[in-house]
Amino acid sequence: MPELPEVETVRRDVWGRYGGQTLHDVTVTGRRTVRRHAPGLLSGLAGQRLASTGRHGKYLLLAWEDGRVLVVHLRMSGQLLAAAPGGRRPAHTHAVLGFGGGAGELRFVDPRTFGEMFLAGRAGRADGPASEPGLAELSHLGPDALVVDAAHFGAVLAGRRAPLKSLLVDQRAVAGMGNIYADEVCFDAGLRPDRPAGSLAPAELERLARSTHSVLEGAIAGRGSSLRDQQYRDLYGNLGRYQLEHKVYGRSGMPCPSCGQAVQRVEMGARRAFWCPTCQR
DNA sequence: ACAAATACCTGTAAGC
DNA sequence: TGCTTACAGGTATTTG
């Protein structure tokens, strides 16, 4: 499932192929994909050059010359796929951005239709991750996980009795982590996912911030995680390889890579968490 | 104010 | 073989 590392991988791919290219036409066939506004609104982007790309948490931002930003969220099953124009489009293709200059088309494919695209105003300037264009639609998000620090964790976790993991996947607290990376970050930081969020000592908050950065950066280097359903693909349809480096996520009963103890699975409400009972406290 | 539950979806896999 | 059921999970919304 696309979380921060997967979205960042796709962002870099998109910039590499479509950066500076002119958008010629937009085709929207999935109404639910553009549910925040009328489907025809995206056609107004035709003629614009892709000026920069950005990302905040799991939101991908495509900024155009005139300052408008196309916001893309892949949610569960969304994919952005590059293709030559004219080929047969895969099932569940809900929107297609047609570029000139031989760049071909950019397809939004999403079987479960949880994903969405919408047009927002006003772009940031720099091309890069975690740009802060100040979009009203994204104002509910906490700081991007790549730049969060211990002080911020301290502030948002203070006084909370909810499990640490629940806060790590809460995009209002910190933006970018989901089920996979919250578990991996907790393991790397040596913290139980079911620790009451407000119980972390200063040194633990420091470890949490450090592990958040290192785990997510490692996952970006590995081009993201493709799970057994192979739902996550990069722009060119290739699988990620960071799933090979997961220490605890989905590894219930298998030995912890650090100590050899069996990885445990704990139910936390409707969701679950994987963790090592000896390495995490 | 916070925490937990639920709705939204469909492809896949497990069970019968 | 074919049917039914459970499960996956990010976010918005509702309920407690």
C-alpha cells in the first residue's frame, strides 16, 4: 500500500519523465476519482507545463506553470503508470494525462477507487519532497515524516493514552506513515507499538524521530515495499524491493532479525501490529 | 477532547 | 468446481 516511500518513489519517477513537459489533454472516466469537483475541471490544465512536483505525507503534488496544483492520493490500490499513447489501457484506468514531447501518457489506475485527484490553487516553488505549498486542502496534515523531530513528537504524543502506533499512522500528528512503516519504525526505535503514546521519555522521543527518518529513507532507497498482492508498482510497473528488508511487518511467528525471538502480532482495535517482545519495550 | 468504530471499495485467498 | 466469506487498509465521518 502506498505510504510515504512509495509516493516519493513515484514522485521522482514522474518528475523524471514528465518534468517540464506540456500537458496536451486530460481524460477522466472515473467520476469517483475526481469526486471533489466536476470531472471537466481537470481539462482546464491542458496547455500547462509541469513546473514542479512535491509531496506532503502520502499526497503527491503536481504543480503547473500557472500555480495550480494537481493533488493525487493513491490510497489503497492507486497506481500512476507511464505509457506510450494509444496502447490499450488497463482495467480501472480512471484518468489519463496526455503529454507531448514523446513523454506519452500518465495513467491513474485504481481498482478499489479509494484514490483521488483534485485541483488546488497555489504551488510551492521548489521541486522536491516535503515541499510546503500551504494548500488549504492539506492543512489538516502534520509535518512530513521525513522532517519531523523529537520535539514535535513530544508535543503531539503528550498526554495521549492511545497506542503509539495509532498516533504514528494518524496523518494529523505526522504525515506519511501507514501500517507497514509504523511497525518498522517502532521496531527500529525499540518501542512497543502498544505503548501509551504519552509515556515516551525524552530519549525515546529522540530515537523515534531518528528511526522515522532512517527507516523511511531506507525504504525510499529500496524504491518502496510491494507486498504479496503486488499492488504497489512504480511509474514503470516495477515492484519495490524494500519488503525484503522488513524486520517485523507481516512476519508473525518468524524470527526477529536481531534476536531470533518469534515476531508477535497484537490486535489493536480493528488493526494489528507486529513487534518483537525482546527488542521492543 | 479524545478514542474507537464504521463506511467506503474490490481483488484475492481461504474455507466449505 | 463453484460459491461464500474474510481480509487488506487510508481517510473522513460518526458514535461513544
